[in-house]
Amino acid sequence: MSRPMAKLKSPKREYDSTRRQAQAMETRRHILEAARKLFIERGYAGATAEAIAAEAGVAAQTIYAIFKNKKRILISLMNVSPSTGVEDHTPMAERASVQAVSQERDRRHQLQMFAQVVANNLDQVSAVFEVMTEAAKMEPDLDRIIQKLNKQRLENMTFAVQQFAMNGPFRDNMDEAYARDTVWTLTSGEVFLLLTRDRGWTKDRYAQWLADTLISILLP
């Protein structure tokens, strides 16, 4: 009498887990997209959790289950990658786009690459940061997040200028502190919004202007 064939282990459970994770990520992305749109259009007070849920096509309970409250949604938006639309908590200096800028040795091209990275990031977060600044008047603990983000941006610009300096001196013996403060100012969200929102520039036009300005100011 032959033995019954052993049953093969089904990959169904692993497949289901992977699919659920993908669905959860997609839901999170839709919520973040909807929240960004409504925060910018209506402001922090006007973009209720219920309105965000309706825009995202999910139940309000889903918003609370994933993010707890809209303040956490706003904070999460500051970490969304412009290339993927989902959150990326990789330190700025370790991101592929930033490392590519660091490794470039042609100084003009390096500044052009840097300007494009900055433009992409500001296009994603500058308006959100403006909403966060306004929201801090109603959510005092957001001010701590704002101070942290401002500190990180200064650190990121300091790192960038150090990478530029490795490829050669700045013009007229400009020191790194002056170069850092110049780069920090030109790459601010306020300047980006002045040119793109108030003057109608595209993101790419801002990137070209930033590159041209940095090349003119920094390089001999």
C-alpha cells in the first residue's frame, strides 16, 4: 500500500502578508497625498481628519488607526520622498541623490545636481512646512518639531558646503561660514515659495536659477 503524498507547504500565508503590507502602504500613501492637498488648500484648521478621509477614499476610523490624529499626518508629510511618495527616514547625507552630489568632482555640475535635489525636496515640503508653522499656533508642541527641522536644514547645508569645498576654494577666499549662510538662505522654503507660488516659476526654473546663482556667487 503506497504512502499518501506529503502535503506541500502553502506559500499563501506569506503571500497574504506581503499583499496586506503593500495594501497598507498604498492606503498610507493615499492618505498622505490627500492630506497634503487639503492642508495646502484649506490650512491646518480647515483640513479636518474627516475631510482627509473623504479625499483619500477611506473611513475616518482608518485615519485614526494609522496616524492617531492629523498632527501626526502633518509631521509624516515632512518625511515624504519626492521620488516615491512615501516616507523615507534615511538621513539626508546617506540618500543616494545626496551621495551622488558629494561624489561629483566637476564643480559646476555638482552645484547643478545639488540645485535639482534641493528643488525636488522643496517642491515636496516647503508648502507643508508653511502649514506647520501656522499650525504651531494651535498645536504648541509642533514648535519643537519646527526647531528640530530648522536645525537639521542648517546641518544639511553645512554638509553640502563642506562637500563643495573639497573640490576647490570659493571665490575671493570666501570662508565656509559665509558660503554656508548664503546657501542656507537661497535654499529656504520661503525663497522657493516666493518664486514658484508668487511669481509662477516652475520647480525646474527655480533649480536652474539656484544653480546659476550658486555658481556665480561661490565659484572663482
